[in-house]
Amino acid sequence: MTRLSGERRDVAIAATGFMPEEEGDALYTAALAAGASCPGLPMVEIGSYCGRSTVWFGAAAETCNVILFAVDHHGGSEENQIGWEWHDPTLVDAVTGRFNTLPHFENTMSRAGLTETVRTVVGDSPTIASTWTQQIAMCFIDGGHARDVAAQDYASWSVHIARGGLLVIHDVFTDPNLGGQAPFEEIYLAAKNSGKFEDVSATGSLRVLKRVK
Ligand code: SAH
Ligand code: MG
């Protein structure tokens, strides 16, 4: 596994979010491999929040000389809303009273020096996928964890991954006691059952699969 080093690592660690360091390095390693096997093709992240994972992913995209499209509506998932388990009151906009991670995401990209490599795409993931035409080297899915949202992310983005490219999924828990089952059943198992993806690696809850057909 290749470790992200230097100041960018400090920026990633300081960023608010849900990406453990070791899994960030696994994401970084996967993106470097995807860039090598599918040269020139862009990469896509679904669910950027305040940009923590995007620092690891964007650093690799920069090395590979490709653009990373970071897709998020920035309104937070269900579990981030006021009154829910993963709500962070510091991310509520003082004027609108609404949850909004976009300014925090932009600050993280600026601090990491990644504003040239990372294109911020603000919107609903399946809506953006429906107008997408280009093949991609890698898709990292870390968006909403409701079953229908996870299933839609898989259905709408997996078709754009080039052969030899990677599908990377966060929060895959095979044991229901450790976490919700949507990423495991609606994305990971869906990919395996399609016959189009094979396992590459597992680091914590981060799974890497390669598109083989
Ligand atoms: N990768 C981040 C964590 C992502 S949290 C990190 O490293 O910290 C999940 C994100 O998915 C939230 O920011 C939420 O706004 C976004 N999200 C959830 N459902 C979405 C949808 N349908 N379209 C776009 N973004 C979505
Ligand atoms: Mg996650």
C-alpha cells in the first residue's frame, strides 16, 4: 500500500469527515492503480462531505494527470440532519439554518492545493449520472447509505467504469452489528453478482473491485 505523504496528509487528517487514515491510503493506492490501468480517463467520487477522502483521492488523480469529479449535493445524508446520529451542528449555515458542507469542502481543497485537479459537482448523484457519457477509470462510492440511494448509486455509476477500472466502496460491513448493510448488499454484492467485478482488496470497510467485463 502506498501512503500519502507530506503536507497533504496533514490537511486530510485535519479535515472533518469519516475516512480513517489507513482507508484513505487504500483509496490513494487504488486511484494510482486505476490511473495506471486506464490512462487519461477521469475519476469520480460520490459523497465528498468536507473533502477528507477527496484529499487522498485528488492527490492520486493529480499524480495520474486526470481530473477528479467530486459529486455531492452538500446537503448531507439522512443521518447528518438535525436530530440524527451523525449530525454536526458546526456544519449548519448560520444564515439559512440548513446543513451545508460546500464551504468546508472548498476550504479543504484550497488548503490541499487541489483546486485544479478536483472539479466540484454540486447535485444529486443519480441525476448527474444520468447525463454522464464518458468512461471513468475509478468510481468511489461513499454517498447516502439508505438502501435505495446506495442501489441507485451502483446502478447509475458502475456502467461508466471502464474495463480494467476500479469500483471502490466505503462502509462495507458484512456483519450487521458493525454497520448498515446497504453498501454491502446494494453495492458490493450487486457488483459481485453482476459477474462484471472481481475483488482486489479490503482495508477496514473500504472495498476495491476491478471491472473485468
Ligand atoms: N467521503 C466523505 C464522507 C461522505 S458522507 C469523507 O471522507 O469524510 C456522505 C456524503 O454523501 C454527504 O456529504 C452527503 O451530502 C452526500 N450524499 C448523500 N446522498 C447523496 C446524493 N443522492 N447525491 C449526492 N450526494 C449525496
Ligand atoms: Mg463513508
